[in-house]
Amino acid sequence: MIRRVVFLLPAGLAMLAGLDAALLLLGLPAPLTTDRLPDIHGMLLVLGFVGTVIALERAVALRTRLGFAAPALLGLGALTLLSPAPVRAGQILLIAGCGALIGVYVPLFRRSHDESVMIQALGAVLALGGAVLWAAGLPMADVLPWLAGFIVATIVGERLELARVVRLAPRTVNHLLALVACLMAAVTAALLWPGPGHALLGASVLALVAWLSVHDVARRTIRSSGLPRFMAGCLLAGYAWLAVAGGIWLLHGRTVEGFAYDAVIHSVFLGFTLSMIFAHAPVILPAVLRVRLPYHPVMIVPAVLLHASLALRVLVGDARQIEWARQVGGVLNITAVLLFVVVTVTSIVVASRRSPTPRHPAASPSLTPAATVAP
Ligand code: HEM
């Protein structure tokens, strides 16, 4: 367990530093202030935090030492960005980490020949593209579709794995593959021809949300109870936020700064991505860290706070251009994330005290083993 915590620590630090930078970006006082922090907020959170967590979970599924190079490089990249070392060094490490993540998917695909792994691998290709473009000095507005595509493809791949519980027709899987191909094309087009490219990106994202809304098992498990219901609630709320982002891209096109920029970014990365992390944490952490993390209804509190505060920020603050609502919503977003960390760590500590010799769950082949969410 300790060795795996070491891989998770840089991700935790990247998250805390990213949240600190978020306060600075909101124009508020923050515990830590450096010139660099606001500029690296996005990369710290997307590749340093979420990327490292995804890479660690995939490395655990692969079960070879080499697989751990991906989370190690991504975590090291985040730490280097936070250090006084040249930003270029951190950028190179992030590029190497994304390359290593693609490398993890190759044996995983050879093992399973599963489309879900292929989709996740395509997501890692988008992460690599985003890291390279950022290092090449492109504005974050142009890097954004690549980072969003990375997260969306990774989650869609994971959900496909699970949707198999209900026996999908081959045609349905082919539809999803076609939509992911559209997403890849749209991300590239958004860079080359921003106008039509962003409209295509919005349409692809909306089509993916439609596929997920019809075929994801969350639609059924929302009617169950306990953990499956909690997960389903977070998933469905996350899909709704992804639809908001898709709608903004479709109608508004490329956003560079200001309220629409804030809205599209955080619909994807807070409403969708963080909601997915909240949903999967009770399953990922036991598999990755070999700890017990029993579901407790109190986990609903940070999840509700995340979505309510994001609604204040995006639907009131950004949509009506009301600065105080954006700031209050943003601070409550940060509170929700920190509260979830506190609830999770407390649950792990309490569970380990109650039962000091846990049955270690085997490293799961996916973020969401079917047994956990099947109704
Ligand atoms: C938890 C609360 C968060 C707050 C309060 C926050 C705040 C902000 C603010 C104020 C901006 C600047 C927006 C603008 O220029 O109009 C920003 C940009 C951004 N945020 Fe966040 N953020 C948060 C979480 C996250 C998370 C979790 C992610 C990713 C996983 C993320 C990714 C980004 C990205 C990619 C940008 C664009 C950066 C750039 O233009 O350089 N944010 N954030």
C-alpha cells in the first residue's frame, strides 16, 4: 500500500496547488502565491492530478512494474511545475508521462482485444497531443479540446466496459466507436479550423452524452440504493454537465477568456470529471491502495455541494456575468472537493480501525468492476 501511496502523493499535491491557484484566478487571497501558479492551474489539475490518478489505476490493472512509469512521470511532471525548475522540464516530463500512458494501453489491449481499452488509448493520445501543444506554447484555449477529449474518451471507454453488463449489440458498440472517431476528428479540426471544428466538437460531445444516457447502466442503478445509487447519481449529473459544455461549444464556438471560457472549462472538468472521480473513488481507491472504503451516505454531501455550487458559478455567475456568483460558486467548488477528500480519508481511517485485517480486493481491470454497480 505504502508504495502506491507514494505514486498518489504528487497527484494530491498537484490537486492542492491547483485549488490554491484557483483562488488566485478568482482574484481572491490564497495560502500560497507564486507568479507561476495561475498559469499552471489547468495542467496541474488535468494531467498532474486527474492524469496521474488515471495512469496509476491503469498501471495497477496492468500489473507490471514498467506500467508505473506513467503515473511516476506525470506526478514528477506536476512536482517539477511546482518547483523553481524551468517550466520546460515539467512540460517534458508530462509529455513523457502521456507517452508512457499510451504504452500501458498497448499490453492492456493485447490482453483483452476490447474496444473499451482502445477508446481509452485514444484518450491518452489526445492527452499527449495536449501536452505537446502546451509545451509548444499554444494558448490554453487551443489545448483545451485535447485535454477535454482525453478525459471524455477515458471515461467513455470505462463506461463501455460496464455497459457490457447489459449485453450491448455489436451495432451499438460500433456506433460508439464512430462517435469517438468523430470526437478525435473534431479535436484536431478545432485546432486547424476553430469555427467549424468547435461546432463539430460540441456536436460530438452531445452525441456521446446521448449514447451514454441511453446505454449506461447508471440509468438503471439510479433506482437501486447505497453505493450503486450514489455512483449513478454522480454519473448522470456529470453527463448533464458534459452536455452543457457540448452545447456551449456548439453554439458559442471557440472561447478564449471570460465567462463562456470559465463555463465550458468547468462544466467539463468540475461538473463532469470531478463528478466521475467522486463516483468512482469508493471503487478505485480500494483496488489501487488495497484499503477499505465502505460507502457512507455522508459522501452525498460534497457531491451535492459540487453540483449546486457549479450551478451557481456557471448558470448564474457565468451565464448572467455576475462576478460575485462566479466567485462564491468557485470557492464552494473548492470546498466541495476538499470536503470529499476529508470524508474519503476519514472513511478509510475509520474502516481500517474497525477491521485491521481487510480482505484486499484484487487489482481491478477497470475503474468500475461490474459487480459494484450491477443492480
Ligand atoms: C475547484 C474549483 C476550481 C476553481 C474555483 C477554478 C477556477 C478557475 C478560474 C477562475 C479559471 C480562469 C478562467 C478564465 O480565465 O476565465 C480557471 C481556468 C482553468 N481551470 Fe479551473 N478551477 C477549479 C477547478 C478546476 C479543475 C478541477 C480543473 C481540471 C481538472 C480545472 C481546469 C482549468 C483549466 C484547464 C483552466 C484554463 C487555464 C488557462 O486558461 O490557463 N479547474 N479555473
